[in-house]
Amino acid sequence: MFQTFGPEDFLSSRCIWVNGPVIVGAGPSGLAVGAGLKNQGVPFIILERANCIASLWQKKTYNRLKLHLPKKFCQLPNFPFPEDFPEYPTKFQFISYLESYAKHFDINPHFNETVQSAKYDETFGLWRVKTISTGGPNAIGVEYICRWLVVATGENAEKVAPEFEGLQDFGGHVTHACDYKSGQSYSGERVLVVGCGNSGMEVSLDLCNHNANPSMVVRSSVHVLPREVFGKSTFELAVSMMKWLPLWLVDKIMLILAHLILGNTEKYGLKRPCMGPLELKNTAGKTPVLDIGALDKIRSGEIKIVPGIKKFSRGRVELVNGQTLEVDSVILATGYRSNVPSWLKDDELFSEEGIPKKPFPNGWKGKSGVYAVGFTRRGLSGASSDAICVAHDIAKCWKEETKHKKTSMDPRHRRCISHF
Ligand SMILES: Cc1cc2nc3c(=O)[nH]c(=O)nc-3n(C[C@H](O)[C@H](O)[C@H](O)COP(=O)(O)OP(=O)(O)OC[C@H]3O[C@@H](n4cnc5c(N)ncnc54)[C@H](O)[C@@H]3O)c2cc1C
Ligand SMILES: NC(=O)C1=CN([C@@H]2O[C@H](COP(=O)(O)OP(=O)(O)OC[C@H]3O[C@@H](n4cnc5c(N)ncnc54)[C@H](OP(=O)(O)O)[C@@H]3O)[C@@H](O)[C@H]2O)C=CC1
Ligand SMILES: O=C(O)C(=O)Cc1c[nH]c2ccccc12
């Protein structure tokens, strides 16, 4: 059962009433909702565990990263990219755009505040959001009370680092792709890159460009598509075709084009999944690789493809086919996961994996004033689409309830101390 709370809880010095929604996360999704609310005159606060906006982009990505979808699919609502941005902006350009976005809409998140729990109190019809400060020497807890809660913590909130037998005895440097900046410090090393998603492919490519020797683990299968087909973005082409053709047919066409342009990638050890690339993205959330040069390095043998890992030992890895490799370092490009189940007390909107149960475009709204933004498995364009719906819906309710409150003084509003 939900724990209830009385007036004494609201009166505690760490309890803050928010007149409007609390948004959790100051990434592109949280900023886009904030911008939409600003435009409609709705007050809100954003709570962010890091000390900056867009921490995924600022702190957990490598230097050579560029957006791999054309810019028109990556800009947030109501504020276009600068005209001089290239078709595929660099991560530094994207971060600078997000900084301008926050400035333009005058969005000022509360930094270094990690949300530890959020619970709905049915008696009062309010959300109770507890945070812990992460910046200073002392951990200070604050509790926010609000009518609406926007979950914008992302599909990539925590790294996935699987356990491997013997890894503790390996002795070399082991890191996750989220801590990899460049291949410079790996020059001359034999590096095992575990995972062949976009991170594994691009880290392997970057390692080659810094004279390291990567071996990339492909334990199952992967769809590799060219980033462009005859000079036009593959993604854009797929989006255009989806307007007229069923998904399975677009997938078939994608695979024929990929075969024409890239050849048979299976002969390099890159087995293709049975399901088509878009269907797999939609059903399992597995993003196809959009190739920006790794495939050439695989063809030339500069990136070696190896099968799954059996176990590690000192300076070595044993693979499932019995082969043993000597390696100096390991980079886990094994992906990310949502952290929503660790803090949101909800069994309606989100699944156990921390993504909305209802598929796109119906996963943005829950009961009791909870919303999800940026969990559509559709990257930045999905985040924008959610953000527009959420900001509009909250503004509508906020205006109605604020008007109503002025006349009726709902008891739940009277019980709280307003700090805003
Ligand atoms: C390497 C990489 C490249 C990508 N490239 C593209 C691309 O080119 N195009 C595209 O469309 N998509 C891309 N994506 C997908 C990416 O998820 C989106 O671009 C975008 O960052 C999603 O925004 P978001 O705000 O939903 O999540 P995030 O950017 O992850 O932001 C969530 C924020 O919530 C904060 N947070 C998490 N938990 C808490 C908590 N408990 N309390 C307080 N704050 C919390 C985090 O610190 C973070 O700042 C890429 C992803 C990765 C990992
Ligand atoms: N330029 C860009 O825009 C970039 C975008 N991204 C995006 O970021 C998101 C995350 O991508 P990414 O970090 O690549 O994560 P992904 O989840 O896409 O890929 C994880 C990879 O790790 C493998 N893996 C997981 N566990 C193990 C294990 N125990 N042993 C061996 N292999 C394992 C998976 O294999 P299996 O399939 O068998 O489970 C898969 O190949 C994606 O949406 C991606 O598109 C990432 C980098 C660059
Ligand atoms: O790069 C990512 O993580 C994305 O989610 C972008 C994206 C959304 N839909 C896609 C379909 C194919 C390739 C990339 C994406």
C-alpha cells in the first residue's frame, strides 16, 4: 500500500511544494518538456543528478561522436539548429545547441539532485519526490510535493556491464564505452571490444584510427546498414517509405539496399538477425548499426570479429569456439538501461525494464499525473514528440486546476507550504 502523509510532513523544513510539475532529468527530453511548459506559462522544476544539462552527451560519450541521424530528426521543438550546422552535427555542436536551448527558454535545472524515490499519495492526490544532493560534502535530502511528475531520465540512464568469469584476474584495463573518450591512450594495444552495437563499432573504428588493434565480440547477430544510400540518409529514406509501405516491406527494401552497397556482411562474422532492422528496433529496442567506416576496417582485417566470451584469465580471453586471445585492455560496449524501476513506485505506466508498457505513440501518459518522455526507442525525434504531448496535457490540467483552486481552495493545496 502507498504510505500516506499528513500536515506535519509538509511542514518539515526539507519539504517543498511545487506549483506545477516536477521533471526528473535535464537531458534533451526534460529540456524539451520544460520549453513547452515555459511557452504556456506553466511553472515547473527540473531535478538533475549531474552538475550540468545533457549529462549523457557531456560526460558519457567519446570525442569523435556525431549524431548519426540527419539534423532535422534531432532538433528539439520550437528552436531549430543553427543554419551553419552540418547534416550530422558533432556532439560538441549538439551540446552547444542544448545549452542555447536551455538559455533561450530560461530553463534552470536544480543540479546535483538525484531522485531516490517518487510515490503517489492517493489520499491527497499528490506526488512525493525525494532527492539526495550529490554535489557537496554532506548529503542533504529534500522532498518535493507536486501534482504532476514527468519522468525524463532516459533509456540510457545506467551502463550495462555484464559479469564474466575470471574478469577479476584479467589484470589489464577494463572500462565501459561510457567512460571512453578516445583511442589515444590505447595506441599499440590489443583491445577486446565487447559488443557490436553503434558504440562497439564506433569505438573499434576510433581505436584503429589511433593505431590500436581491436577485436570486436559479436556474440549473436547485428544489422549493419549504410548511413547513406546514394547520397541520401538511409534513416530518412526509411521514414519516407513508411508513409506508403508496410514495415516488413520497408525492412526488405533496406536489406536489399544494404546488400547492394555493403555486400554480404555475414562473411565477416556479422550474422544478420532473422527479424528486419526496423521491426527489431520497434519490438526489442535494438538499434541497427549505421556504418560510418567500421565496416571498411572489418573488411581490411584491422578490426577482427570474434565470437562470444567464455572466460577471462590473466592477460587473456577464451572464446566460445575454444580460441584464446592475448589482450591488453577490455572495453565493454555492452549497452545501457533505464533506472526508473529503482526510484519510481509505479506499476501502471512502466514495465519492469523501466520503459512504458504501452508502445509508441501511446506511452507518454499514466494515471495520477505521471508522464514519460524519451522512452520511445525512437531517439531524439521520439523525445520531441512525447514532449509536445506532455507539455500540452499538463498545461491544460494546470490551467484548469489553477482556475478551480482560486475559487474552491482544494484542501490539498491548503495543507502545503509554498516555496514557489
Ligand atoms: C552514444 C549515444 C549516441 C546517441 N546518438 C543519438 C543520435 O544521434 N540521434 C538520436 O536521436 N539519439 C541518439 N542517442 C539516443 C539518446 O538516448 C538520445 O539522444 C537522448 O540523449 C535522449 O534524451 P533523454 O533526455 O531522454 O535522456 P538522457 O540524455 O539520458 O538524459 C536523462 C538525464 O536524466 C538524468 N537522470 C537520470 N536518473 C536520474 C535521477 N534518478 N535523478 C535525477 N536525474 C537523473 C541523467 O543524469 C541525464 O542527464 C544516442 C545515445 C547514446 C548513448
Ligand atoms: N553515433 C551515434 O549516434 C551513436 C548512437 N548510439 C546509440 O546509443 C544506444 C546504445 O548503443 P550501444 O551502446 O551500442 O548499446 P546496444 O545495446 O545497442 O548494444 C550492446 C551490444 O553489447 C552486446 N552485449 C551485451 N552483453 C553482452 C555479453 N555478455 N557478451 C557479449 N556481448 C554482449 C550486445 O549483443 P546482443 O545483441 O547479442 O545482446 C550488443 O551487441 C543505441 O541506441 C545506439 O544507437 C551509440 C553510439 C553512437
Ligand atoms: O541512435 C539512436 O539511439 C537512436 O535511437 C536513433 C534512432 C531512432 N530510430 C532509429 C532507427 C534506426 C537507426 C537509428 C535510430
